[in-house]
Amino acid sequence: YPLRRQRQMCIRDRYYFTIPAEAADFINHTRSSTNVRFTGNGSVAIVTYVLLYQKLDSTAVPITIKTEETRILEKNEAGAWKLVHFHRSVPQ
């Protein structure tokens, strides 16, 4: 577990060491802690994850915004997955 967390931190923090000087509009997205659960005989998938948005604020200071997201997908008769619900929350 500590090694996994360390690897995630390195990936997350790498953004701050590779920002080009003209990157004011650049936003980096990193997804972590992904969990997928199947239900309904495998016809419904519940996907949860944490999404980190990394960018420069208006004064060129790097910031990270963390959101937690859930997606519910349903498999149709043709076998294709369709997104049927999406939720995003910003932890306080």
C-alpha cells in the first residue's frame, strides 16, 4: 500500500515540475482510486474514482482540485455500454 500511494503521489506531483511557462490555460487531469463493481447479472457497472484537476490559478500559482465521481453504465441488448447516470462531488 505505501508503495502504491507513493507512486500515485509521484504521478500527481510530476505535473508541478513539468509546467511550461506559457501553461496558464493548461489543465492536467489524473484519475486515481478507480473501483468497478458489476451487478444485475453483469448488465450494470458502477464505476467510482477520484479525479484531480491541476492548473495554474490567475496568479500563476499551481493548484489541485479534487473531485469524487461516480458513473453508472448499463449494457444494452446489443452488448454496448451506455452511461445512464453521472455524479460529481467536491469533498469539503
